[in-house]
Amino acid sequence: MEYRFHTKGICPKEIVIEYTGDTVDAVHFCGGCNGNGKGIGALTAGMKMDDVIARCEGITCGMKKTSCPDQLARALREIQCQQAGE
């Protein structure tokens, strides 16, 4: 499945997540640092959502209260909430 998350407080405006069940298949950041987005995508491909959330949640970027990894964790939490409501 595909999920589009509109970010807040970071350079990329959107994160596109492809997933199957509770596994992240691919992550694409729309905008921001190309290398950072590709790196996060490569590192999280094949991981369970809970594992990505545990590693990424709460990471900040400079003086910002969030970051690309933190926004990814928030997006994955939204997916999990939607799955729980199904």
C-alpha cells in the first residue's frame, strides 16, 4: 500500500511510504536533502514499523523540534492508527 504524509517543520513537504502490513517497503522524501532522504529510505526498507519508530522518534534537526526521521516516525504511527481502526 502507499501512504502520503504531509510534513510539518522540515524541508521535505511530503513523505511517501510504501508498506505491506507492518513492514516498510520503501520511503521517499519529496524535497529536502536528496542524500538524507535516500539514506533514510535505504536504511528503513524491510524494517518493521515499530522498529523504525523506536529508532527515529524524537530525533531533532538543529534547533528544530523535529526532523526527517521524526516525521517518518509520526507518519508510521498514523498508518498504525489507521490499521487499528480497520
